Amino acid sequence: MPVVVGQITLAIYALLLQAGGVIGYKMAGSKASLIAGIVSGQLEVIALFITFFMPAIGFGMGAGVAVALALLFIFRFLKTKRLMPSGMLAVVSLLTAILLFVQYSAVAGR
């Protein structure tokens, strides 16, 4: 798989996380959503930049953040039973983690 596919995935996921934080703040007044969205989105932006110099490390970091967020959103979904936003973000985070792990495996030669 071309490296650019993983980089585009990271960029889109980072934007989605940050936008989600802003939307959570606007709709529910949740400062925690705003901070979590911005911080997690920025971690993915950092991972994206790392992929340009050390692809395996960048994709590994991006996959790790996505796995952590997938677990968080799965637990929230199980607690609230609400598809939006927890269920949707759990699925998106899990799919992102899988794609980034495949990309990591490709660049790390595994």
C-alpha cells in the first residue's frame, strides 16, 4: 500500500477528531470534548509529520492513538448505548487503527 494512503488517513482522522471536539463543545458545552478532540487530533497530526521522516514510527504512533480512542469509544458506547457519537467514533477509530497497522506493517517490512 502506498505510504500516501496512510498519510491521508491520518490527516482525515486528525481533522475528524478536532472537528468532533469543537462540535461537542458547541452542542453540549463540553470543554472535556473540546480539549480531548484537540489533543487527540494534534497527536495524530504529529504522527502524520513523523511519517515523512520515519514512517514506521509515525504509523505506529497513529495506530496506537487510534486503538486507545477506539477502546475509549467502545466503553462509552457500551455505557450509553447511543450510536452517536460514541458508536460511530468507535467504528471509525477501529477502522483507522486497522488501516494504520497495515501501513505500519508494510513500511516496517513485516
